[in-house]
Amino acid sequence: MLYSLITPCLPTELPQLHALKENLNRQITHNFEWLIACNQPLDLTSSTWQAPFPIRQIQFQPTTIGAARNAAIAAATGDWLVFIDSDDYLLPAALSEVAAIIPVRSQATLYDLNQYPTYEPHDAFLTSHQTSDAQDDMPKWGGLKRQRPKRHVVSMATNAIIPQAQQLDPVVLNWLQHRYYEHTGNQRWTGINRQLKVTGKIVARQLVNDHDLKFDEKNTLYPDGAFMANVLRLTTSTLRLSKPSYVRVKHNDPINAPSVHQLDDPQRWTKRVLDWQAALAQLEPGSAGFNAISIRSLHRLHCYLYAALATHTRTVATEQVNELMATLQNLL
């Protein structure tokens, strides 16, 4: 088994799983198993759950995202762990693109599918992304307002471009068909995308097992940080696909579906501050976690707290913020 796809799921997210299953059905390769970490009973023998790949449900305790992913990792049998959330999607060629690169870049233990963030409803991707559109560019709606990347995949046979292609190095041949960015050394920390989020990442299971890497089961706000920091510390080479292949459906659409702001809800704010304090308490200058978060991120948090004090004095606990800012100043 090449891949083990890991999806944590809360009871309220069960309807999204069927849409994700339809998306996985359209993958060009089905050399994977799908591990659903969910404590809600699922009837995987029903016709609605039939698929060209094995599906297993994983029970976990405590009921946190970190615990769900840890339980799924322990049950995985694939050589590579693919982390995908229940409301996100993969382009049909995403897994096959990486499968073609793995034999050539055997030293790499971390792949980034390159996220494409969008506010578009999840059901739109069931009709937009067909198997025949595997090499198409991303939809023109949604996502960041930036210049669209040019098509990177060569659509003709390699020997039609270079008659002596058979004599080329395998790395060169792979570059002609599967473009990617490779990061080594200190570039591993700056090149990784989306602030150490594990979604859309593919990690070697042997690396995780050999070093007993775990997600933080207590930190409900940032369970990915320690895990991804250790993965980056232990790997020598990371690869990111140049073409976005992982669709991340964003919530809290400020125009079409606004939600309660963190600063407007005292309970949310208190919980967020406590999680920040717990995360910063584990940081030591020069450590892997400190390098992963980076000085720039600490400065941004510092500025955010200043803005919170200036604009939301009614809901923001001043004493908590002052303690947190004192911790930040010591780190900076």
C-alpha cells in the first residue's frame, strides 16, 4: 500500500465525508487506504460506502484532532501518510503526481501538495473536478487574487521533445513531466507552506514511526505545530508541487457567511489566549519549535495583541494579554 489517507472527523462533519469519498473515487491512482478517525458509528458495509479502495474507521480518545490523527497513524499500513480534512479535496492527479516523483527523489520524506484556498462551497468540486480534467488549471473562482500559474505539466511524450530522452538522467526526465520545488537546509523552514499546517502534506510513515512523532492531543488550537516542526527537523529534503493540488475550503467567509469574530466572544478569546500561553511555554530560543514558528510570526502575534487591547477592551482580559506579551518580549 503506497498511501494511507488520514481524515479526522467530528459527528457534525459526517455529511462531508460522502462528498470527500466521491472526490477520492476520482483519483487517478487508488493505491491507498482511507482511515476515518471518528467515534460516531459508521456502517462501512452499506452501498454508500463502497469504493475502489479500502476504508477503515478508527476510534480514538481523548476526543481531540491530535488524538484522532495519532490513532490513525498507529493503524496505518501505507508507506506514506496523507493528511486531508473532511471538508477539503484533492485534484484527481494529486496522488499520482507524487507517486511519480517518489522513486526519483528517494531522500525526500515530506511532500507538500500546495494548497489552493477558496470560499467556494464544497459541493462545487464534485462537478468541477473530473478525472479527465486531471491536468487542468484550478477554477478561476475563489482563492487568492493573484496571477494564475502557468501550466507546468508537459502534455506530450518526452521523446517527442528530446529525441535522446532515454539517455537523460532520471531527475531531468522527471522534471520535464512533474515540476516541483525542492527545499533543503534552512530553506526547509521558510519553504514549507501554510504555517506548519499538516493538511495537504505527505509524510513518510517510517520517519514518523522511527522517531515516535505525535500530535499534541491537549492543544486544541494548534495541534500540528510540534509534529510538523519535528518532521522538518528530521528530514533533509522537502518537495512542494508547483501546481496547487490540494483544495482547502475556507470558513468564516467575511462577505457571504460571516461568523463570530474571536475577539467578540469572551469564551473564545480566553481559550485562545490559554492555548497561546501553553504553546509559547514550550518554546526555547534555538529549539526546533522556535525556529519553526520564526521571529516573524512572534512579531505578528505581538502586533495582534496590541490591536486587541486597542479595539476590544470589553471582551479582552487585559491581565492575560499583558502576561502573554511579557512572554513574547522575552522570546524576542
